[in-house]
Amino acid sequence: MDKGTLVEFRLQGDRRLAVVERQDGKTRWLVVDARGQSHSLAPRQVTYEVPGKTYKLSELPSFVEEVKPYLDPSSLEVAWELLAEEGRLTVTSAEMALLLFSEQSPPLCYAAYWLLSEDKIYFKQKGDGYEPRTAAQVAERKHQIEVEESRLRSQQDFLTHIDKALKGEAVEWGRQDRQRLEALERYAVVIVEAVRAGLNQDSLARSYPPPAPVLETLMLLGRPGTPQAAFQLLVDIGLWSPHENLFLRRSQIPIQFPNKVLEVAQQRLDSPPPDMDVSYRLDLTHLKVYTIDDESTSEIDDGISCELLADSRQRLWIHIADPTRWLLPEDELDLEARRRGTTVYLPTGMVPMFPSMLATGPMSLVQGQICCALSFGVVLDVSGAVQEYSIRASLIKPTYRLTYEDVDEMLELGVKAEPEIATIATLAQRRYEWRHAQGAISIHLPEAMIKVHDDEIAIRVLDDSLARKLVAEMMILAGEVAGRYGQAHSIALPFRGQPQPELPPEEELLQLPAGHVRACAMRRCMPKSEMSISPTRHAGLGLDTYTQATSPIRRYSDLLTHFQLKAHLRGEEPPFSAEQLKEVMMSVATATQEVTLVERQTNRYWGLEYLRRHADQVWQAVMLMWLREDSRLGLILIEDLGLQLPMPFKRAVALGERIQVKVTYVDPRQDVLQFQELSCSGALS
């Protein structure tokens, strides 16, 4: 190349124009760019040599200014159409200059080259020339560019929205924003796997690398590509709470009801369906009906009455809410309840099985209102066995809504205005004694009820008060009667049974400290209860036949019992055959197992969070059992909280020994808890 030749080269991707000064060695050229910087170029580094004349360095600015007006990429489309019509295979930059600008001056040749080399739609380089693309290729290229431009716009909009949210400003998230956020949410819940698999944060990120869209989002925001970073981002922008329930989000449990189900629920409220049992309902509105629940309970599904018969015997009535009054097998409400399996009870609130507008309204036994019910009338003999019973679709009018504390106080004070309460309590005790004479096994361990409201955690220990025993016995009684009716009439029901446990020998149990330790040892031996379409003995309850029927608003298996029993009471075939019932029971069992796991995990999280917030508290605990005696890992019970938690010991500890412990480290999200035992003086040991 001659001195003064104008060339283009690329420096880190940028175009540079430079004037050749001289040869640099045998194969290279020394050039000076418009900034006055010298560069040694190999021939392959030169991307374009401006033809026609030589230039001085001082002429570069005017050359550039002469080129600029012609750098219009849209002009290539017309040229492409003309060349495509002619069938031209290739075109040079000089030919393109003539086609576009009608002359071939050096600035215009360079402008044509610049347009061709920048073009990503109409032409592709082929040797020293450029080949027009086919119409199909051009269409595809345009589509790809539009998609990419749309993606970049969406990305920028998303980043703008994120920035506003991080500043605490209100944001209206768009559809594409939601897709990105949902991807972040799906990745953030992977944190749950760390707890399940015992992975630390680094191992978790390696085992579960983020999907490309999530990684892109986190990198654009300068955050690491980890589940913890995704979680924290969602917290920082206000979409999640720092205590977001990842167990629930990780599960398949539906939180919201589909619009169609809500529409049907509203229709049932606006236009109640015909009552299929209207001609069979027994009017029991004259009876005094007590509903007894926790104060926070909003789905009231059972009430109790006591009726004095003409022969001076007492008939117990257990009234159960009748949700089948509002739905039919296989309709939208039924199928949605079946999919859910049960109401989910969490410290932060509940996820109902039915839409709340029905579950807490007309399905519930509301004080002072006439309600449809399925009522179990039972007369007990002197031993507590069922002497006679009946099951009737009924109408009742709940008289009093009481809490367990109310009933305990009434029993303690012997309130004479409500003698029925004392009578029911006496009959409940008789039932309890009868069941134990039949082999029932009672295991009493404190249970924690954890409630979270406005980020305040309250833990209450549920004890076996008289009121709770009363209600439990009445519900078990209704379950026995439902099971006996099903067995007597060969109705397929979701019967519940429990195999006979192999308890430790009596002398071995007596060697254990009485109370919690002995109960814990017995609990370890209790097999799981089982569901079957055939009656089977429930060893734990001491009953030869039993089915749950007392929570049809909250448990789908109870709803199945209602469907089957009520059809038979009307003289109809039960809606589910034995095989159909078995199939439904299997699907419901899977759903309820998942709910049970989520409830347990969530309660543990909030229990640990409570301990974290009370890190300075000294807790009184009792040693329940060894989990791994060889490594001195025990299970302790913090009696004031009803929490059973693992704790490693540095010394031999006797079962039942009372100790003082203090939390030294707790991370609820990672499910990590460390205790230290205090000596009698209060010092850590």
C-alpha cells in the first residue's frame, strides 16, 4: 500500500479509519488513526482499503463528514429488491455505491461498504463481495431482529420496574414482567431442597444452577446466580415476605381458587340448589346446640346436643355440617375440594378446601341460624357402649358458640344454667372409659399451637382439657356410628383402621419415667392409621369399625362419607362404587400427605423463628428419648412451648431428666438449631 492510503481496521470491535505511514517490517504496515495513535497492522487486520486516492491525516475529519449523510441502512432494502429481481449473485461495495448513490467516489464507496458490512438482513458477505439473501431468509432475519428488539425492550422495562420497586415505589407489573418474576420464584423455592438434602449454600447453587432467564436477570442486577439471591430479590422488591412459606410454594397445593369455582360458589349463594333431603330432614331446631371450637375457628362443622327422653334416658346428638346440601358429586365444587383433599392449617392462616364464601357461611353451623346438618343420635348404655343410634339429615339452630376455655370454665364452676354441658361431659368420660376397656391407647403429649399475626408469633400449648376431651369423644362416637351404619348396610365408606401396635412389655414401660417419656416411647410403637373401603379395627381408638365423618367442610374423606351415607338414607344407590371410592381415596390420600408435610415443615419453621427471636431466654426442657444414643443425640421437649426438638449432649443424660437449655444458634430457613445445656448455676456447659 502506498503512503497515504486510507484503510479501515477494527480495534476491540470498533471501526477505526487510519492513514498508512509506511511499511513496518516485511509484512506489516504502520498507520495513524484520527486520534493520532499509531498502530502496526498485518494485512488480515485491514477490513477495507478506500480506493481512488491517498489522504493526509488532516483530511480524515472531512472524509468522515462526507460519508455520514449516506449511512442510511433503510436504503439497502430497495437495492436488495432490485438485485434480487435481476438475479445478481454478488455485488461489490463499489457497485453498490453506484446503485445507491449513482457515483463511485471514495467516500461513497466507503459508505456503501459500511452499509453492507453492518447489514444483518439483506446481504451476507461472500469473498470480496456481498450476496443478496433470499426473500425467506430476509423475512426470518426481520422476525429474529424484531424478537430480539422486543426482548431487549422487555428487559429494559423490567429493569426499570425493578429499580422502582427497590426504591419502594408502586409498580404495575406487566405480563412479561410476571413471567420473569415467576421464573425467579420457581428458582427461589429450591432453597427447600437444601433442607431436605442437607446442602450448604454453595453446594445448593452447584446442584441447582439457575435457568438462563433467571441467571440473566440476577446478573443484570449485579446479584449472584443462587436461590438465596433470587429469594432476597423477591423480598427486596416487596413481592415476598422475609418469612415467605417456601414449603407451601414448593408444593402442589393450590392456594387460589379458579375463577370458575368461585363463580359456581357465588351462583350457589345467589340461587341455592334444591335440597335433595328436604322431605327427609328431621326438625331438631328445638334442641339446644353447642358448637365448641377454638376462638379463631371460622369453619364451624360440628355441634352437640343432649336430649332427655321420655324414659329418662339421655340421647346425645352430634350434629355435623352438611356441605353436600350445596354441591353434587363430580360438580366443580366437589372436584376442586377433591383436588385439595383438606383444608391447610398454617400459623399464618388457612387455605380452605371450599371457597370461604361457602365454607364459613351457609356450610357452617352458624349460631342463631337454621342450618342443614347430618345428625347422629346416640343412646349409651351404662358402660358407655352404643345402645342405639340413628343418623338423620336434619335442621338445627345452633344456640351457643363456645370456646374450649368457655366450656372448661363452665365445667369447673358447675354452671347450673347449662346442665346439658355437665351431662355431655359425664357421658364423654363414660365413653372414654369404655373405649379403654376395649383396648384403646391414649398418648398425651403437649402440642404447640403456633399463630402468626402482624409478624408477631404466639405459641400456646394445647393440653388435654376436659372440653377438648369432651369434643374428641363426641367426634369419635359419631365416627363409630357412621362406620357401624356403613358396615350394617354394606356401604362402601372410607373406613379408617390402625393395626395393633407392639408396645413394650408392661414391666419395661414401668421402668420409664411416667408422663411424657412413657408416652413418647408408646408413640414410637404406634403404626400409621390406614384407609380402606372395608371396615377394620382401629386399635388406637379401641373400635371395631370407624370412619371420619365430622369435618366434611375441612376433610374430603369425611365429605365422601356424607355423600355415601346420605344417598343411602334417601334410599338411593351411593354415588361412588367400591372401586370408584378406592380410586378417589388414593388420590385424596396423596394430596393430604403433602398437606401434612407442609403443615409440619411450616410449624417447625415458625417454632425455630420464635426461638431465634427469644435467643436470650432460658428454657426448661425434659429429655424424652434418644434419637441416636451412640452419638448422644436426644429429643427434648420444651414444656412451655410444646416443641419437641433434637439436641446433642456432651454427657450421659437420663430419660425424663429436666434440664435448662439456651439457643446458641438458629437459622429457620436452613432448618439449623443448636442448643447448649446450662449448669445449675446458669452457666453454659
